[in-house]
Amino acid sequence: MEPSAGGPDSGGCDLHALAAGIDRDRNAVIAGLTLPWSSGVVEDHVNRIRMLKRQMFGRAGSALLRKRVLLYS
């Protein structure tokens, strides 16, 4: 039984969209796989700050958030 493209349980359209996106960004994909540097450290800091912001939402102002970000570093 073969899934039809576009059905709710099929991954056909999603797979084509993924392939098209990779094809559009071919140069970026190749650079990401071949260059020796990475933005992983920056992404880690961004994710950590987002987590702290979510924890602090509605609790206190930006001064306390700033202290927590600097303390957590």
C-alpha cells in the first residue's frame, strides 16, 4: 500500500518541500557541512537565554532577568 501525495498520513509533500528547501539553500548546506567553524556556541547561549526568559515570564522586570543571565554564565 503506497501513500498518496498530499494525504494527511503521507510524507510525500513534506519530503518534496524539504528537498526543495535544501536545493534552494544548496550553497549554505555545503558550507555548513564542509567549513571548519560552527555557530553552535552562539546557538547554545541564545537557547539558554530563551529558557531563562521563559522561566522569568511575568515574574519580574528586565533588571532581574539581566542578573540571572549574568549569574548563569
